[in-house]
Amino acid sequence: MRQAGFEIIKHIGELQKITYTAHFDKKNLKTDPKVAWSEVLILKDLSRLMPATVEAKAEALTTAWEKNWQGLKDEDDLSLAEIDIALHELRMEVLDNMKLLE
């Protein structure tokens, strides 16, 4: 569970980097948010190795991503906010669960 938690935190960072680059760096044509689906799916898979609360947050992130990823390149700040909130909530849930392992 500890290793899964570390991996989730790492992949959250990767997805956040892709999210911010897609939204704020319009000249970066290499950043296509649809490629980040792999990160979303990895997070969903890894969350299954954690408590149900983490899995629920990963599912919420999947839903937020599915609903909002296309708005990232269109300067839709609401899309960015919904994804960012879901990422933050997943990160906090993982960290809270990892603290319980000490």
C-alpha cells in the first residue's frame, strides 16, 4: 500500500504538469491533454490497491477529467479548476492514508 501511495503521488504530479501546460502554454503543441488519459487510468488502477476512500477520489478524478479535459486548451478556467480540485483531493486522501501507516 505504501508503494502504491508513492506511485499515485508521482502520477498526480505528472497529470498536474500536463494539465497546467495544456491550459497555460498554448504554444506548446506537444502537450495534448488526451494523452494524459494514460495517467488517469494508472491513477485509477493504483487506487484499487489503497483504501476505498482513495479509490473513490480516483474515480472522482476520472469523472472530472472525462468531463473537462477538452476545455483545457480552450482557456476554460472552470475545466482547469474542476480537474485541479479532483487532483488535490486525491493527493490529500493518499497522504492522509499513508500517514496512518506510520
